Amino acid sequence: MVLLDGKYTAATIRAEIAERIAALVQSGRRAPRLGIVLVGHNPASETYVANKIKACNEVGITAEKIAFEDTVSEAELLARIDALNADPTMDGYIVQLPLPAHIDEGRISQAIDWRKDVDGLTPQNIGRTALGLPSLISATPRGIRELLARYGIQTAGKHVVVIGRSNIVGKPMAMLLMQRPYLSLPNMTASALGDATVTVCHSKTQNLRDICLSADIIIVAAGQPGLLTADMVRDGVVVVDVGINRIEDAAAARGYRLVGDVDFPSVAPKCSFISPVPGGVGPMTIVSLLQNTLQAYEHSR
Amino acid sequence: MVLLDGKYTAATIRAEIAERIAALVQSGRRAPRLGIVLVGHNPASETYVANKIKACNEVGITAEKIAFEDTVSEAELLARIDALNADPTMDGYIVQLPLPAHIDEGRISQAIDWRKDVDGLTPQNIGRTALGLPSLISATPRGIRELLARYGIQTAGKHVVVIGRSNIVGKPMAMLLMQRPYLSLPNMTASALGDATVTVCHSKTQNLRDICLSADIIIVAAGQPGLLTADMVRDGVVVVDVGINRIEDAAAARGYRLVGDVDFPSVAPKCSFISPVPGGVGPMTIVSLLQNTLQAYEHSR
């Protein structure tokens, strides 16, 4: 059993990105630039934004917080989105969610120019991903694709079961896996992935165990601790665990510990590869943001 | 075994649309208007366009051919697309494919305003369909959804196997089937469909027979006559055959006959429902165009 070490893989990719940006800057080009729109003072959001800015700075991406008080109107925010779309020096930007209740998140996200949508959440990018056109892919599916590729895991002809049908994980993941393989844009890692037979399962699925038993690769993104157990997988399966769940643990310093959707102790011994939680998919998602920002930068030239 | 009679169902829906448009016009509103862009004189395309115009006229949709010689430049065509996008009296339009080799079909289709994209082929509409947002759905998946709904076939919790991963059938069909059910826009038939466990198979799938044997519903869109045989289906299965293949037949008046992707004589006796070819999915696709045009018209008000 081999651990899909997201922490190590993410560090490797960050070093590659830093090297590439350093070379670009040395050749006289400006650094890629990312904007992070933050409305209000939600402490969790503040932390996420700070972490993203730190990760960007470490690889040489200029990242800046674009802050609004939570009294900002939807119209003001949309005006700023328009300005960001029009600014040729802003390669990409994200709008940190959640937004205050008086602002329609759908309207905001649909106003983002897909070429700058480095979170990969606009209908345009989702549609382009489905059609196999160059696109900015949302963080988790992109990170999983990269993780599988770095460990040399082939998907062609394999039966991949995706548990969860969310707009940001399950659906784009399924579309990436089922399509004819293609290479990423120039200068990005050539992480071909596709040609898989894909089954998407979810809360309404009636025979999850049987379906999982026929899988070569299982990607679990259900947000349900212990969902995947040893009796549901066959020997040699590849398991990617997207879940991040807090469960109470009196022995832990913070009173809880993080677990995935997989019953790791029982499932891991049967796997050829398995991603741990924490340290698996999680660290890959912030790397996806860096990759998307670099891709948007390259694309805008 | 019940035949999914697309010819009858399509006629029923056409009558409903005609009634609805007559009521709108009687209340003083203008009729919905569809443009059909045709480049050159491909005889098959001429026939398709004539049939679409006839179908529109029969239900009260004003349809007009917008014809170009095949010497038209891409820039001229794009300028006309822009004009169609801007014309508030043009509810929707389609660009008949194929286009001459000197014109980039992708560039043309990506220029179409998704709100007028009644073929449902733009990245925006594909993405909106994936995200569960109101969208114009491409003709074949929309027609299949309608056909299943009209026969009261439930998909929730069912295992649906889609064979084929094309951008116009397999992928959008899978997305419609897997998502949380939703109702169409106001005044359209409430054809909820979703909550299915969906497997997408294709030419690289290794164990097609086993997968099909676990299916409650099989939708075949592979373009391969006789692909689905009796040994691949269990009793009571629902089969939707999207294939339209010409095979030589000396006894037929034209020297060929049309068959689907299903070996109908052997499969049909095992089915609870099956769509024939011809007369199954085919007649539903042109009805989808009429429904999408009406939807675009309602939406633009």
C-alpha cells in the first residue's frame, strides 16, 4: 500500500511553480497577479485568505486582498468585478465565499470572466471542462488529477466510482475522468487523465456497496466520516479521500481530530494506493489555485 | 413490453406548444421567432433546415433561414452572430453544421449568446446544465428526458448506464440524470428527472456487459448497430436507443434501412420499455428545438 502523499506532492509542485515564475521574472516579464475579494470579517474566511496570499507569495505570485465591509451593495461588488475583468494586469481573481445574505452569490460568480476565474466555478469553465476545451478547473478535481498523475496511476479503461455529485468536486471530477485524455495548456504539467468508465453515486444510490466492489478507483467526496469501509472495496483498489470531517476526540489537543470519508484503518490494507486525511487531497487544492493563476497568466499573454 | 413511441409523444407535445403559442398571440403578444443560419448548399443541411422551418411553422413559431454562400468569411459570420445576439425580436437561433473548413466551428458556437442558444451547445449552457441552473438543453438529452417523463419512468435511485460520451448526448444526459431533480422553467412541462446513479461507458470501457447487466435503464448513443444484445440486459430493463444507423438491405426500397444501436428483436422481449428506431428518440429531438425556442422566448420577456 502506497500513501498518496499530498503534502509532499504539493511541495514539489510549488517548487516547480516558483522556479518557473523566477525564470519569467528574470527574463523581464512581470509576475503573475491574483486578486482575492473578501467581503466582511468572517474569521474563517480571513484565515483562508491569509493562507492563500502566503502560498502565492512563496512562489512569486503577487496576491492582494480586495476587502469590502459587509455593508457593500451587490451593485458595488459587481462594479468591482467588472473592473477586475477589464484590468489587463490582473491575471485572475477569486471571490471568497460565503458572501453576506443580501448578495446573490450566483449573480456574482456568473459575472466573473471565465478567463480570470481561477476557482473554476463559472458555468463557462464547468462547460468548457465538460466539452474538453481549455479551461480553469476547480481546485479539488484539478488537485486529484495531479495527484493521480504524479503517482503514475492510469485511468484509461478503469472503472472509477465517484461518491458525491457536488458542483465543485463530483461533477467536474466525473467529466475529467470520462473524457478523451488531453494535455493541459503549454508549460503546465502534462497530466493526462481520462478514458475511464465513470459511475457517479450519491445519497440516493441504492447499491453503493456492489458498485464500489466493481471499482478500480474510488473517489469519495460525500462529507460523511467512515462511509467507505473494508467490505466495500476489493484488493488493489485506489482510494482518494476528499472528505474533511471533524470528530470529537478528548485525547486531541483541540478536542477534535480530522478524518476523511474513508474508514482508513480497515480500508488502507486492501489498497494499492490511498490518500490520507489530513495530508492527501487537502494540500493539493491550494496548489491548484497557484496552477490556475499561472495558467491564466500564460493564457493572457 | 411497452414501446416508447416518440412519434406519438412528439405529436402530442407539438399540439401543446401550438395551443400555447396560439393563446399568446391571441393575447396580443408576438409569436416566438427562430433564426436558422445556413452556410452553403449542402443538400442534407438544406433538407434539415427545411424540416425545422416546417416544424416551427406548424406550431406558430416564426422561423427564417439566414443564408450565406460558402465563400462567407468567419468575420462576416461572426458579425451576423453579434447582430443576432443584439436583436431583441430574435428569441433564439441555430447555426446549421457542418460549416465550411475555413470557418472555426468552435469559435462560431462560442460566440452565440447562451440565452439564444436553442441548440444548447455553448459552454455556458453545458455548464449551466451541469450546475443545475436554468439552461437550454441540447436536443437529444432534452428529448429523452421528456420521453421518459411522459411514460412516467422514474430515475431516482435507479442505476442508469449511458453508452457514449459525446458532447451533445452522453455528457449532458449524464449530468441531467445525476443531479437533484428540478422542474423546467415556468410554462414548460414539469419533467423532473434526476437522482439517478449514473455510469458513463464508451469505447474504452472494458466490462460493458457486466455494467449493463446491473442497469435499470440503458441509454445507448454509440453509433454502432447491434451493440446492445439480449445477453447484456436483465429482465425489466428500460432501453433508450439513440443510434440511427443505415444498413444495407436489398429488400428495402432505398437499398438500406435504419437501425439503432440495440439488437431490437432479441432485446425488446426482456424490456419493460424500449424506444424503437425509427420513431423513438428521433422525433423527440425536433420537438426539443421547439421547446427551447419557446423557453428562450418566455425567458426574454
